[in-house]
Amino acid sequence: MIVKRYTGRTVNEALAKVRAELGPQALIIDTRPWKEPGLISPRMGYEVVAAVDDAPPAAAAASKSGAAAAPELQAELQAIRRELARLASGLPSRGALLGELADELRASGCPEEVIGEVESLCVAAGERLAEEQRRAFVRRWLERALGPWQPFDWSRPQRLLVVGPTGVGKTTTIAKLAGDLVLKRHARIALVTIDTYRVGAQDQLRAYADLLDAPMAVASTPAELGRVLQQFADRDHVLIDSSGRSPNDEARLTELKGFCRACPGLTVALTVAANAGRAEFAAAVERFSVLPIEHALVTKLDECAEPGRLYGCLRRHQLPVRCFGTGQEVPDDLAPADPGLLMDRVLPGAPSLASGVLTHGR
């Protein structure tokens, strides 16, 4: 973590220096009046204290090469080594400065390396960060570190292929998206399934299509999917369901790649479950990254007992989250991408990034 001070004749001048050196992701800790020491014509202005992560977040594309478990193991080993070094030097254990806040993060499943990072940031901020501001500051930092999330852009036609492991809720999520598009946005949609393996999959999607008065088709080969998309060329959006693939089933993943190659207009959304374990989550991201993933759909947020663990997974893989599934009700239990929605579960009661806390001096 890097914490630096910048001065300027005006606040904007100091902030320009922050952006020039630390970039737009820098977090403003404090802003206050400043005067140069000395009695003869001292310069006056403003001092801005800013912080930024000294290591850029791992890009999603990085997980496309090599096994996903290796970086996780290395990160955990490094965290253990740092903690042993702290104890050997007589320093308090990680999280001691944060006290109950560290315990709360740990209870939510937040990775130890994240807790250590937050404590290091608070140590670097020193007296500039009052104790009563710490909770809001920590939440704001964690929220921003997730990266910018954007909801779906439905202003342009989408040919959306939804993929993911077995049992993560792909068909239900498609039904929610379809319901939102038809009932709230009054879009003309079509539903398609390439799932010819799962018993009842076609009937389930057809039932949703009938309820929404939308056409539905089945495509068992890439060529058939191409013809179906031509058939639905006049539709605003086409949502395509797929059968669940095990991340270890390379043959099925190769089959999905064939659909993507045959239909260049497709965009691909990876569906991941919020209640998945770290290794399971990492395996899904790594194996499905052979596809041109542009979106991520996070389901079962209501079933996630450790939101801090989910936070760690999403931050580590920097997934472009578009929406959260928050229950079984179709289409209501679907929320647009918002880091604050996750942080409400990790650190409830703390102001969100939108509140603008800690952007000016005390």
C-alpha cells in the first residue's frame, strides 16, 4: 500500500498531482489547509493525503494461462511468511490494530491477505484516520478495490450465451433476465437452448418463454444455432441457455468453443455461484476462460454464508460482474451489479462508496 501527501495552492491542483502520480484509482484519505514552515513569505494552500494499492489487481485474462490454484497458494504462503515475520519481530498479530473490525472481516470469510492489507493502510494513514472513521474508510477501500462494475447495456442488441458449471442457476438467471427485459423494458426477446443433455431443460425454458409470450428454439449444433439466430434477427435480444459443464470436462468446453466460433456475434456470460468454495470458484474461472467471457453473473447471493470469501474471489479474478441473483423469485430476485450490495453483507452498517465519506478533512 502506498500513502503519499501532495500539496497545491488549491485542492484541485493537489488532486491533479494525485491523479498524475497515483492514477484515477487513488483513494483520498484526508484534505486540509497547508502552510509551508517559516516566517518569511510562507506558501499556503492545501495538503491532500492519498493512498493506492502498490500492486495492480490481477486481471481476469491472467487466469487464462496456467492453473488458478497456483497463484492462490503462493499468495497464502506469502501471507503466512509475513505473519511469521511480524510475530518474530515482536509486532502485534495481523488485525490487532483493527480489533473487532478485523474479527468481523475474518468471520465473513475475508482472506487474511486482505485483512493485512487493510491494516497496513490504516497504519500508513496514522493519526490522519480517526478511529470513528475507520469502519467507513475500510469499507470504501474494499469496495473500490473490486473495480468498476457495470450493469448490462441493453441499449444495443445482445446475443447472450450463458455458460457455467452444473447447478449454478443458469436457466433461472436467464428467466430473470428475460422477465426484466419483457416486463420492465418492453423488449422483444427470444429464448434459445443448446442444452440437449439435461432431462427437462427444454421444457423448463419453454415454460418461461410461454409465460413471457416469447418465441423459443432448440439448437443442438453450432450450425443450427447460426440458423436460429438468423431466424430471430428481428428480436432485440436473444438469451441462450447451455447445459452445465464440469470445469474438468474439456470435451464439453471444446464443444462450447465450437458454438462461439460458429456464431461470431455471441457474447458470453460466465455464471458463478456466490456460495462456491475458493478452489471451486477458481477452477470455474480458469477452465471457462478458454471462452471469450465478457460478463459474469453471480447467483445465490442469498445463500452465501461467507460474503468475505466471495469478495476475495471476485477481487482476485477481477470478474466483470453484471448482476447478482438474490433469491428464487422470477424476475424480482435479480439485482444490477453494485459493489455496495456485496459490501452490505461483508461490513453491514458502514457507509458505501456513493456516500462520499472521507473525501474532505475533519
